Amino acid sequence: MKKLLSLILCGTMVLSFASCGSSKSEETLNTTSETTTTASKSTEAVVTGEDFDPDFTFRTTDRLGNEWTEAAFASNKLTMINFWEPWCGPCVKEMPDLELLYEAYKDKGFQIIGVYSETHMESEVAGILKNKNISYPILNYTDEFARFNTGYVPTTVFVDGNGHIIKMDDGTESIVGSNTYEGWETIIKQYL
């Protein structure tokens, strides 16, 4: 019994070191949107195949004001959505590894999309992105992403080119906590 309790306690501590708790209220966290949108990315039309039937839809903008929707999934074999916040140390620490992954695999059908919600921290976000030389798209959080809220960041979700959320080995839709380049690469290689 003591060993089991010790293992549970250690697991909880590891998770707490690899992620940060969210500052959003429960009301905001549990909000979902029933909005369905026509798939388009920026002003260019994206043609999707017959099999494109996304598990969720969204409409938001990136930091430059370009519109993004679920159509972004159709142009890649695998999309990694990384939910992060500028106040989260583990989130910011893993960003250089995510950038390296993006650069290494973007020509192989892989994309990373970063999503954050703390819009009152724009100057901090800008400083982090510049300091870490982040070139992958960073999108603004909308209520359509609420289904992935675990109460912790970073939280990461993988979506295939048909817009289907890839379930992890444990059956969940997301991975809570930061990872290394090698750790993320192991997961990515399974789906490319």
C-alpha cells in the first residue's frame, strides 16, 4: 500500500513539474461552441477531400490577423496543437524544441500550431516568440478549443489530415505536460 501511494504521489509531482495550472475560471473552461464554419485559411480557398470530416471546427486568427479554421488540418498529414501560456515556465522552455521539430518535419506533412489565451499579455508573448525565434503559427484561443482544456498547460493534441483527433495510447485526446524534442519526435514519427 505504501509503495502504491508513493508511486501515485511521485506521478503527481512529475506532472506538476512538467505543466502549469490554468488561471481561467471554470465557467470559461467549460464553455463550448456549437459554431460550425466553412473551412478556409486566410483568404485563400482550401479544397478538402471527401474524407475531410473534422472532429471539431474553429475560427480564429493568428497574431498577424490572418484567419484560421479547421481547414488547416487538410494540408498536412499531422498537426500538433500546443496549448500554452506566457506565464507557464514548462510551456516556454519546450518552445525551442517545438521549433526544431517544426523545421525538421514541416516538409514531411507536419505542422505545429500554438494556441494561447492570455491576450492581456501580448507584450510578453511577443517577447517570448522573438527571444525563442518561433516561426510556427501562434493562434488566439477561442471557445471552440475548450474541449481540450485540462486545467493545465502545456496541453498538446494531435490531429490527422482528415481532421480527426488522434487518441493517445491511454485513450485520451491530449497529452498534458511538456516534452523534449526526442519525446515529441517519437510520437510524431508514428503518424507521419
